[in-house]
Amino acid sequence: MAGGRISAARFAEEGRAAVERAIGANKDSVAAAGRLFADCVAADGVIHGFGTGHSQATVLEIVGRAGGLIPTNRIGLSDLVLRGGEDRSVLSDPLLERSPGLAGRLYELAGPRPQDLFVIVSNSGVNNSVVDMALHVKEAGHPLVALTSLTHTRAVPALHASGKHLADLADAVLDNCAPAGDALLPLPGGGALCGVSTITSAMLVQMVVAEAVGLLTAEGGQAPVYVSANLPGGHERNAVLEQHYAGRLHRGGF
């Protein structure tokens, strides 16, 4: 990493380099994940995105955004309240995401069908609920794409009782190429500044979507894609396409 004072220009330089590393390191993984996305959509499946903490930002790159695939569902801790009947106070527990049984409950609330695909996002890949969800997904026979930092996950021990990291369980692994701890610029007194995983992960997600849609169209299939709801007629068009997946797509959260 280049030296110099901490500045916007330095982060831009290092951030661009991280994006280029992620693009170069994931050519095969993007192709594999794109194939899984395309096969899921072609089979009338839904792509479920799950992550906790700041990984939810990457899930939102997958689910329900303009230019993205319509058959996408967000799984979040808030589902416990919004659809699971729990009191909102449950979300105030700072250790909720580590609770035993949490992933199983969220999986049930999602109501996936056999042809559905899961994308699980975790920079460290060791969070209990993340690994739990991956185990549920694979035990149920779903394809699984993991988006993680291989540098980070290889630097820390597994925390789950299975001894597994998220990357160990996936059919395709996207490496966001973030450093251990995510932050990119070292501080003079120790520690580091400016997380980069969201930036590189967003690039990888959009590459996978582009690959999937390219495959679907080349193979004569349909590629149901959102347009912005803030364009004339956009909301109405999206609503018509969403209707095909009625009851399977959830956009709520707080």
C-alpha cells in the first residue's frame, strides 16, 4: 500500500486499486455465480440475499434495485418482527445475529422453493448466523453464492461449532479483496480508516447480474429487470413483473 498522508485522493487511489484487484481475481467466480443466477431465474426461482451488519448494504445491491433482477428477496433480522410476530425490542439485542436458531427461523420465514438460490454476504465469513444460514441452505439443497473477504476469513479462526467458514460451504465464492478488518488506510497511531468491502462487493454483484442477464438473453430466456420507480411508468411496470412472484419477494426493513 502506498504511503503518504491520509486524504480523499489517497483513498480514491487505493479504492480504485482494490476494485481492479477484485475484478481480476474473480473472473472465474463471476462466471460461475452468473451461471447460478441465470439457472435460478430460468427455473422460476428467486434469489435470496442475506447478510448482517454492514453486509446488508451489499444485499441491497442484489435485491429490489433499479437495473437489477426482479426475482430477488431480502432476508434480514427485521423479518423476525415484520413477518415473524416478534416484538420490535428483539432487534435491540447487539448479539442477536449470534443467537442459536436464528438462521433457521429466518430461513423458514423466507419460504424458499427448491429452485431458489441464496447469496450470503459476510466480510469475515465467521459470524454464527451467517454460517448457520449457509448450513441450512446447503442441507435444503439450494445453490449458494458467498461474498466474502478471503484475506479476512483466512486470517481468523472459525467461530461456528461446525468449524466452517462461509466460504467452505458455497458453490461459488466471490472475494471482495478487502483487507482483514476491511479498512484500507492505516492510521499513524494504529488501526485503519475507510472500509472498502462495500465498494468492491457492489462491483462484483453488478458483474454477476450482467453475466446472468447476458446468459439468459443469449439462451432465449427472459430477464426480468427493474427500471427506476422514479421514471414515468416505472412503478407500474415493475409491479406487473413482480406479480408473477407474488408472496415470494419481500422489500421491508428498518
